[in-house]
Amino acid sequence: MSMTNMMTNSKLSPIPVDYVVGHAMALNTAAKRKPYTDLILQWAEHEGMEAEGRSIVGELTGVAEITADNMPREITEYYRESSKAALLINMVRAINDEIEGGALWTWAHVMRVMVDEHIVSAQIKVNRFDSIICSMIPGKGKDTVRKKGDYSIMLDRSSSYRMWSRTSLDTIEADNRRICDEIVKKLKPILLRNDPSQQEA
């Protein structure tokens, strides 16, 4: 019997969203809840109620959603402007897709780039960075950013990824530089240093 026929002939009532939410709430890790948060987001999109879906998922993950109109103070002023903020959120979600899709990128590399490009404050702590990034990505559980990458690359805030050599004999440094360059390409359309209106005379 095909899946379509099984669905058509089922005597079970449709599963209400509240039941899915209740089941997901009973699970004790973000990884276990993820299939259900994904399902809720997909159903909300299907019903044209994306904001409601994100709100429900925010309650499930314990992470309040960041929108272009309520960017946190750790995001620097230039990137809190509404249109740029919306683009930044979309780019962060695209970066998340790359990371989850198996790219060599890690959130530690993303943090290095975002600090060095003055997207986030140079004083930001890793835990706070985790909280901000997770709040931009519906369904992303807390701590999933903090645990993805070697944050020792953030120890020297007076340095920059631009000081690492792509051809360094230190292969880890060379790899890190190449990865950061790839992330910069993803963020390039909104980078302050690419905005002619912001260039000094």
C-alpha cells in the first residue's frame, strides 16, 4: 500500500500541533526535539503562519527569536539597521546550512570573522555569541554553537584572521585563514568595509 493510500484511509485523527509540542517538551535534549521543531516550522510555513511557528519553536528550544527589529546590543550599530539586520539574519541561517551540510566551517570561525569585521562587539563572550546565533536560527538549540569549533582562535582579540597566512607552514593556520575567507564571501554583501557610503574621504 502506498503512503498516500495509507494517509487517505487512516482512521486516526490528524495529530494536533499541541500534541506534537507536548511530546517534544517531554524530550530532554535539543537534538531529540529537532525533528519536531522542524515539523512545526514546516507546517507553520505551509499554513502561512511562519511567525507563530517560530514563536512555538522558541518556547521549545528555550531560545527567544531575534528579528531585524530587536537586534541585541552586541551587534554593532551599523548592522542593527533594519534592512541590514534582516540580511544578516538570513546570512547567518545560510551559514548554518553550510555547517550542518558538512562544510569544514565551524561557529568558532564565524565568530572570528564577525568580531574581526566588527559585526559583533570585540568584547563578546562565547556563551553570549552562542545565544545570539541560536536566536537567529529557528529550532537551533542552545549550546549547539558554543560546542561547534575550537574557540582558542578567539583568545587573542587584538589579532585578526587577516593576519593568518593562506600559505603558512602551520597548516592549521592556513586552513583557518581559508575557511574565514569563505565565510567572508558569504557575508560580503553587507560588510561595512564594502559600503562606499561609509568610506572615509
